[in-house]
Amino acid sequence: QVQLVESGGGLVQPGGSLRLSCTASGILFSINVMGWYRQAPGKERELVATITRGGSTNYADSVKGRFTISRVNAKNTVYLQMNSLNAEDTAVYYCNVPYYNGDYWGKGTQVTVSS
């Protein structure tokens, strides 16, 4: 059974930075895509960024130039470096791994941007 555990959320002031981490366990075969999504209060869950095993990345327009996704394949871990945070980035951030036997999600980590 694949499990995803996120960490790194918290409260940060506008303009600040946070780094999220997500580690997958229960992995039998290589993970191709790892991603981050977020859901703000009253809104639908949306894509933030994805990264392939080979390092190809995709970002939502709203975070381009501010967020950076990276991964360490040997550790089945994906990171999200978030800079220049603003109030619109406030949300629960979820790690996602589409795997051969299902689509797996972490429980989420809260990111709050407020002064």
C-alpha cells in the first residue's frame, strides 16, 4: 500500500518562503510522475506543479517563477520550494502520485500566508 506523508507547511508572512516535502512509502516500482496540488477554502483542488522521473516539470501559471518542484528519486521524495508567497497561496497542499495500481494522495499540509 502506497502512503504519502507531507511536511513543511505552516504560517508565513507575505513575501516569505516555505519548503514542502512529501515522501512515498510502499513503493515497489519506479514512480514516474509526482505532483503537488492545493485546495483553498471554498475552491476546487488545483494543480500546482508536477515533475517526471526524468526531471521534466509543469507549473500552474499562478506559481511560475515563484515555486520550484524537485525530487530525489532514490528517496521517493518530492519537494516544493515556495518563494514570494502571497495570501492567494493560502491553501491545503496535497502530494499526489499516480501509480500503476491507483492514484494516491497525501493527507495534506496547511500553508497560511498572513501578516
